[in-house]
Amino acid sequence: MKMGTELMAAKATKKLSWPKSLTDQIQLIRQQLATNQQPVDASELAKAFTRADSTRIAEMLNALASRGMACHVSDGKYISA
């Protein structure tokens, strides 16, 4: 499956800065989900940022999905709710 267009752009250019606070990290994950046209997984999201941990991002995606802020579509891939 294709990586989202925003993530591809970030990968092709400079990586985005990964925020230090958990609140900012979750906000950024929600923004990335909202701007991507394709479902993405934690490792795809992590590749777009400096110092981002895909395991933590996966936990955040699960938390967002459990609260109806993201949708788990298949094989660890998520989209914005």
C-alpha cells in the first residue's frame, strides 16, 4: 500500500521535528492522520520525524482509536476518524 502523500513529502525532504511533550506528540499524530489520504502504520509515521519511536506511536494510535479519534483499518494501519 502507498505511503500517505504528506509522509512521502516529509521523507523526500527534511524530517519533521518530534515534539517533546506527549500532548504535542498526540496532536501531531492526529494532524498527520488527517492530512494523509492513505492508511498509515506507526513505522511509516515514525520515519517522517526525527527521534520518533514507532512503538510509542503505535501505542498512541491504539489510544486514539479506542477514543474514536482514529480508525484501525487493517494490519496496524490507521486513518483519521
